[in-house]
Amino acid sequence: MKRIELGKNVEQKEGFKSFIPHPFPPKDGFDFDSRLFKKVDQATRLLGKLDGITKLLPDADFFLLMYLRKDAASSSQIEGTQATMIDAIEAEAKVNTNILKDVDDILHYIKAHKRLLIVL
């Protein structure tokens, strides 16, 4: 694959170099490899397939909320929390009175995402 140069580093009189990008878009246009077009076609086909499968979901909103909970739990666990998605669901439903302290992080993450979705 051919390496594309996006600009050049230019020595400044103060002694530092600055990156000066080439004009965009390039005057000669773009020269894409045919393999890239195949990947774009494959990605488009798979996105269409995913869109079709989502039409089969009985409740897309419920699916998205559960996905949000899973994402919140996974992100929090990366940061070292011990709480799980099930812990967060039980805390939201007030099923369990022995709530881990880490569940609060997950619940705040979910709350922040819900607010973001309202804004979008």
C-alpha cells in the first residue's frame, strides 16, 4: 500500500518545527485501492443486515437499555469496580438491599447516558 504524505515539517526561525499540511482536497484527487472499495461494500452489506435484524426485536428500547447497562458495567469494571450488570439492575429495581458501593458508579454512568440521549 502506498504511503500518502499529508504535509511536511518546516523548520521555523525560532528553532522549532511546525507541521504544514498539504492543501485539501488534493489537486489530483484521490487514488483508492480496489481492496478498500471491497471493504466498504462489505461494511455496507453488514450494516444493512444489522438494520434488518433490529426490525425483528420485540422491544428495541428495552434492548438498548440493557445494552447501556452492560456497557456501563463493563466500563466501570475496567476502572476497577467489582459491581456487575446484574447488581446495577437489582439496585435500580430495589430488589437487593445489600448494594455494593461500586454500583453507584454504574448507575451514574447510566443516568449520564440517558441524559445524553435526551439531548440528542
